[in-house]
Amino acid sequence: MASLLILGLGWAGEFLAELLDSQATDISYAATTRDGRNHTIPWSLGTDPSNVNVSRLPIAQTVLVTFPVLDPMVMKALIDAYDRKAGGASQWIILSSTRPFNSPGTNDRHSPLDRSQDPERIPAEDVVLARQGSVLHLAGLWGKQRQPKGWVGYFTTKDALKHKLLDRQLHLVHGKDVARAILAVHLGVQKYTQLRAQRWILTDQRCYDWLRLFLAWASNDQITILQHLLDYDQDIQKKWGRHQTLHRLVKEGLKPRLDSKSFWDSFGLVPTTFLAIE
Ligand SMILES: NC(=O)c1ccc[n+]([C@@H]2O[C@H](COP(=O)([O-])OP(=O)(O)OC[C@H]3O[C@@H](n4cnc5c(N)ncnc54)[C@H](OP(=O)(O)O)[C@@H]3O)[C@@H](O)[C@H]2O)c1
Ligand SMILES: *[C@@H]1O[C@H](CO)[C@@H](O)[C@H](O)[C@H]1NC(C)=O
Ligand SMILES: *[C@@H]1O[C@H](CO)[C@@H](O)[C@H](O)[C@H]1NC(C)=O
């Protein structure tokens, strides 16, 4: 029996596989992709709950689902079929996003979930929770090919830049820390039953400011538009005051939108990889 089964060896799954490969500990794993590339098990979860096939999946202590499951009946059918095959209840972890944590002010894992933000994936996550599994709500993922420096160029229009000026918080978590967190959940829930059946928010515990990213990496054109918005846009001036500059706003700081202290404290870890904006 493997320790971990990674359903979907994509971007996040690869970081976990690298961590498990690198460890001296004997944590074994198996992994799937839809096309079976790189010696993974070819496997795909369809949309029909009466047709979920787990015959190719090996039995593992913990099953990690790295992709959104968009139907609770499919999620239930998957866990049922897998448990039948395993001859008992297995431990489940499913990855999610932090989008539903959008209350004004700082959100922690106990803040109300805005289900309308993710109406399709949340019901399947509820199934995982009902089976004592864990939901990891991940902040912006970065590492390897995903570099925030490269995201700055996407915001070229006045509207897009205005949106960032109104909503400056950027919460991130690096793939290496995502992998450490998944491993900690796999080990932690076996030892401490009170850690089971929880939603967790995962960030690197920092709050980055889009304006800092823009000051470091944006083009002159983008900076000109941002300053023009500060000088003339009424919504922006209502939020940040008149006669503002990008530098002064950055210096004043920001109130975080997300708080993931509970995750790191509960599992006795700290995040280790942070974005350097320079
Ligand atoms: N991007 C972000 O900043 C961000 C932020 C927060 C949370 N998230 C969430 O974090 C999770 C992991 O993201 P990621 O970037 O690692 O995803 P990813 O690279 O797309 O990996 C997903 C994996 O799941 C597999 N998969 C997808 N649909 C499947 C299905 N129906 N049946 C079987 N396998 C399936 C894919 O297979 P193939 O390899 O064959 O394609 C892939 O291996 C996702 O739930 C994502 O929504 C992302
Ligand atoms: C196969 O795995 C290696 C090492 O994990 C990775 O660098 C490479 O991108 C993978 N190839 C494909 C086609 O996914
Ligand atoms: C399940 O998948 C296996 C392997 O692909 C296949 O041999 C089997 O016929 C499938 N079972 C059903 C009920 O479709």
C-alpha cells in the first residue's frame, strides 16, 4: 500500500512528488494524469456518477485530489468506490482556492464562505469534509514557470489597472510550501483526529501589494496610467484620498485579506519561501 495517491500530477502535484522523492523518509506515492505521461497512471474522473472507475487506482492511506470536482455526486461515487476497493475508509485531501473568502476585512478559515464564488466546487468539498477529509484553500500559486513578475504585464488597460488599485492585496503560497503543507496534513490527521474534516486557508502568511509589484516590474505606460488614475479617478480618490502617489500608498501598507496562521500553527510548521520584489 502506498502512503499517498496523487490524483492529478499537475503543477502542485509535481512539487509534492519532488518533496517525496527528496526525503529520506519512506513515504511512497503513486500519481495519475489523464494521459499517463511520465510513467503516471492514466486515469480520469468523468462527469457521470454511475460511471466512476477506480480499477486502475492503487490503494493508499491518503488520496489527494488536485483538480476541482464539479459535482458532489461524482465526489461521493469516487470515495465510495475507492473505499470499497480499499476495504475501509481512506483519508482524503482536496485542493481549492481562496476565492470564497471575500468578506470585508481579514478572512481566516472560520470566516463565512461566499458559496456563490465557487458554486461548482464547494458542494464536492462538503462531501470530502463529511468523510473526515481536508480542504486546502490555496492562495495564489507561484514557483517554477509561474512567476508573479510575469503577471504584471497582463494589466495593461485602464480598467484592469483601476481594479488592482482598488483591490491591492495579493496573497501567495509557493509550490514548495504547498507540498510541505499537504505532507503535514497527510501525517497530522492520522495522529490528531481534531485536525480532520476542516477547511484550511494556505498562504505564506504575508500580504503583498500589487502596487509594489507594479513599481518594480511595470512598464512606464502602466505607471503613467496608475498615476493618472490617482490624480483623476473619483472611485480611486474616494478610496485612497487625493494627491496620492504610488510610493506613498505602498509605504502606508495594507490590511491583509487572508490569515492562514491557524494552518501553520495547527500543523507546527512555518512557511519558508517568499516572493522577493526587486
Ligand atoms: N493557479 C492558482 O493560482 C491557484 C490558486 C489557488 C488554488 N488553485 C487550485 O489549486 C489546485 C491545483 O492547481 P494546479 O495548478 O496544480 O492544477 P493543474 O496543474 O491543472 O493540475 C491538475 C491535475 O489534475 C488532473 N485533472 C484535471 N481534471 C481531471 C479529471 N477530471 N480527472 C482526472 N484528472 C484530472 C490534470 O491532469 P492532466 O495532467 O492530464 O491535465 C492535472 O494533472 C486546483 O484545484 C486549482 O484550482 C490554483
Ligand atoms: C516529467 O517529469 C519530469 C520530472 O518530474 C518533469 O521535469 C517533466 O516536465 C515531465 N514531463 C512531462 C511531459 O510532464
Ligand atoms: C474500468 O477500467 C478498466 C481499466 O481501464 C477496464 O478494464 C474496465 O472494463 C472498466 N470497468 C468498467 C465497469 O467500465
